[in-house]
Amino acid sequence: MRKKAGPALTRSKQKRLSPDDRRKEFVARATEFFSEQGFGGGTRDLARRLGVTQPLLYRYFPSKDDLIREVYRTVYLEPLDTGWEKLLGDRSRPLRARLQEFYDAYTDVIFTRKWLRIYFYSGLKGLDINRRYVAMVQDKILTRIVQECRHDAGLPSQGKPTAAELEMAWVFHSGIFYYGVRKYIYESPVLEDKAQMISDALDVFLAGFERVSGSATAHRAAS
């Protein structure tokens, strides 16, 4: 009768990963782990899930916070480094087309169960991930959108957005975000396909911004 290969022999037959590939594997598996268990899950359980020892995990990430920061970087920041700011600022194209393309791409990244669960878990745990991400969305995305809407309306585009402009942009952005929450967190049926939902939301937002900016222009002309 043929003997089964023992654990040591099985491991020896596995492909040996480079340190960089092993680190990436740890981050990918940790992302899955945190999306299922939340950030209360310990590194001992994570190491067991990875099939490695806890000391080996600590060779790559000296602390759990270091691992969480790397998950944040790969899950939240890397996908945004795809030329989206350049896309939003390309004034050779109509504004509406730029916004449609941006939100089609942006939601392709964030509309996953894993991404959204980590986002909410980090918020409930009081971690800094949410605060940093919200600040980045406001500074890098919504501020740029407001500036481009101003330019499209024939208004000076530079300068900080007003509180009213930012709130309007947040309501628009959050409405799109919540579509993903309903679908992937609550697992509720959505009533339109994603591209059409974004298109409808853009119609409402751009009409509202045009009305507000028109009122502001009339006020300045009268004063």
C-alpha cells in the first residue's frame, strides 16, 4: 500500500515564493481574513489560516497595525492610482462623459463584498482607515469634481469648494456608494443596472449644481 506524503514532504513540493511574492500573498489572505472576521481577528488566527507560524508572519509585518496599513494601501490606495485625477481634469472632453467614465471605473473597484466589508469593519472598530479614506475622497475626488463643475459653468474653478458645494458633491457620491452597499452588504435587489444608475445620478447632480452656480452668478452680478 502506497504511503501518503507527510506534511514536510508536501511542503517541500510546494513552489517556494520569493519574499516579495510571499508578502503579497500574506496581504491578499489577510484582506480576505479581515473582511470575514473584522479587525478584531488576531494574528495567531490569521497565521493559522495562512498555514504559517506567527513568528514568520511577524518577520514580514512587525505588528498587526503594520499589516492593516498594508491592507489599506493595497485595497484602498493602489486602485485609485490609475490616472483618475487626470481623467477628471481632462477639459478636452465633455464633463459629463468624464464623470460617467470615472464612476464606472471607481465603482468597478469598490463594489465588492470584500472592499465594502473591510470599510465598514474599520469604521465600527474606530480605525483610522475610514477617516483617511474619507479625507482622500474629499481632497482628491470631490474637490476636483467641484472645480470641474465650476469651470463647466463658466465660474472661476480654483479655490476651495464652499461647504454647500462639498455637501452637494457628498450627497451625489454617497448615493452612488450606497447602491453598492444595498447590493453587496444588505444583498437587496437593485432596480437599475450600475451604468444607468450612475447616469441618472449625474443628471440630478449636474442639474442641481448648474442651478446653484447660476444663483451664485446672479447674486454676484447684482451686488
